[in-house]
Amino acid sequence: MFADTPSGSVPLAERLRPATLDEVVGQAHLLGEGKPLRLAFASGRLHSMILWGPPGVGKTTLARLMAEAFEADFIALSAVFSGVKDIREAVQRAQMARERGRHTILFVDEVHRFNKAQQDAFLPFVEQGLLTFIGATTENPSFEVNAALLSRAAVYVLKSLDEAELKVLFERARSTADAALAIDDAARDRLIGFADGDGRRLIGLVEQLVVAAQTAGVNPVSAEFVDQALSRNLRRFDKGGDAFYDQISAMHKSVRGSDPDAALYWLCRMLDGGADPRYIGRRLVRMASEDIGLADPRALEMTLQACAAYERLGSPEGELMLAQATVFLACAAKSNAVYTAYKAVRRFIAEDGSRPVPMHLRNAPTKLMKSMGHGEGYRYAHDEAEGYAAGERYLPDGVDATHWYQPTDRGMEARIREKLDSLRALDQRAAKRPRG
């Protein structure tokens, strides 16, 4: 049920917070009859979970409802402001609750902001059953949550509210904030568009609009009044969840596909949506290495310079440097040869044993090490013809000569390919010479 006596001191979003599952707007794929979270509530058995979805779709509300349904103590932490000390205090409170015969739900908002040590701090207590962990995140938990914690929690994906759901929420917000205030359909649709699937944002906009209308003595409210009253809040944004990662993925694929216009489009979409330019800069650095590599080494240099320039100038001036780097990456010669070789070597090492360093490659800074044969037989490449010790081996004994790195014939890598082919020809000639 909703509060019967709204108070101006209580935010509208809090007054509208659902008290039962049936009052929750949206998430029918999880809360409908026979759906996973509905069954979880009905089962009578608590389990740890991660609620992954964009802002303002009910993650905190669901956690609170679960605590009420299971008559459990509810401890809420924000990963932005909390640390290991707060987790320890939560554990102590949970132990005290257990002594009273009550279970404890530990809700961690924005859990993706906890580092590994902080996540590890409460993992043992989740395993022991002292705490049931519910994490809320706008970021992909596969990337941001420890594998150990992720394996012990069910992941439920929440969706942005659609237009029909936002209309239901709008009417609840309007009637609770000021039932006498009329808001025409065009104004309502304007607000719903600005909310962009975020229920909490919609409630906040309604609350601001009601105050503005009451102050100005306006009734009914038109779309034009909405534009005037909320001019600073018209910008849509989408900082988290699937949409954000879909957009960065689209930008990355546009760069890889050598389409500078599409790459710029997705860059500007993310910047307009409130994405952190520093994050975009880091992704550009990654693209420079993963998709361009040695085909054009200037790509890495330019992206690092763009990141540094942004740090110096900030927004909006520094965003132009990110745009310049984006266009350069899209237009540059492409190669994933280094990335492919890196992954191949990592796989080989993971499956292979820990092979010793060959004796001739070992360091020999002392007489004892030299007497043990360290460095014996090593050939100093600078003293050899063409500055190359043809036929020398640098891999561990027992590892066949393997050309993991296969440069392409694009950009600067074409010259690297010619160089390596030439050196390998020297190796082959050296192998045919009689040992003497």
C-alpha cells in the first residue's frame, strides 16, 4: 500500500515505494505468475542474488520487499560510500540478529564499485549462511563481480520500464503529489520521454513539475509548460546496464569496421547520454591495441594523448580530442595479430608446465652463477652479422619454435612481416650449416 498522508518532507519516490509485489510496476518477466522472482518469494527460501539493470527500475525496492516477505533484518550499504569497516559492522549486526532468531539480508547498492578485497570481505559469511547477499548493479556483473561471489548468487536481469508501465507510474505519482493538478496527455508523454525508461527519474520529474505548477499557479499543465519548467532536466541519459554496453560495443565494432561516421555517432550518443569520457578514452586505448596494433603504432600514441588532453581540458573541450582519436582509429589500418598472438600464448602457458629458463639465457651477475653455467653459450646479437644471432633459441627447452605472432600485410605490419621473413630465412640457412 502507499502512504495515506503524504508529507512534503518525504520524497515522492519514497512515498510511492511499493509495499507488495503486486504494486511493483514493470519486470513482468521476473515477477509475473510462474516467473523466477515470484517463485523465489513464494518458495519461502532465501537465496543470494544480483539484480542487474538500468537505474530506476526497482532493484532496491525488490530487495526491501524480500526482507519484509521473509521477516529478515535488512542492512543496506552503498558501495560508493562503504568500505571493509562497514561490512564488518554489518556482519556483527547479522550475528546479533541470528542470536535473536532472525536472518539478515545484506543489500549492496552499486556492488560493481566494490573492489576485490571488499567483495571478499563478506563472501565467507554468505557461504556460512549468516548473510543473504543481494547486490544491485547497473554494470555487467560478469565483468565487475568476483567469480567466487558470482557463482554463489543468481543473476536477475531487470529491464527499463516501457511506455505503458511509465504511464501507470506517472498516474500514481501525479495523484499522490497533487490529485487536483491536471496534466494533459502531451505533457505526460513529454515527461515519459524525458524519463527514458527510468521510473525513479519520472517520479522526480513529476515532483518537480508539481512544485513548479503550484508556484506558478498553472492548472492544467501543458507540454509547453513542461519545457519551460524543466528546461534543465530535458536531457536523456543512459549510463548503465545493457544499453550502455551495447553502445560501447557498437562504437568498438564501428571502429573495427573502419566506419568513422558510425564511430563518431556512437561516441556522441554516449557523451550525450552522460557516459564518463574517461571510460570512453580507456576503451579507445584498448581498441588501438586490439584492433590496430602494429599496423599503425601511432594509434596507441594518439589515444593516450587524447586521454591526457581530456584530463587537462575536461568537458566539453577535451571531448574533441576523443572524437579525433576515434576518427583516426576508424580510418587506420587494422590488425589483431598481436591480440591473437597474446591470447594464443596465454592459452599455451595455462596448459603447459612451468618450464625452466634455458641456461644460456639466464642472468649471471656473480662468479657462482657463472660457474654453474648461467649465461654460458649466449650469443650477443649486436656482435653478429646484421645484428641477429641466426639460429639462436630463446624459448624454453622442449617448446617447438612457434610463430604465434603472424603480422598482416596491412600498414606498418607489412614491413614487420618482411623483416621477420628475412630473419627466419637466416635461421633456416644457419640450421643447414654444419656445426663445428
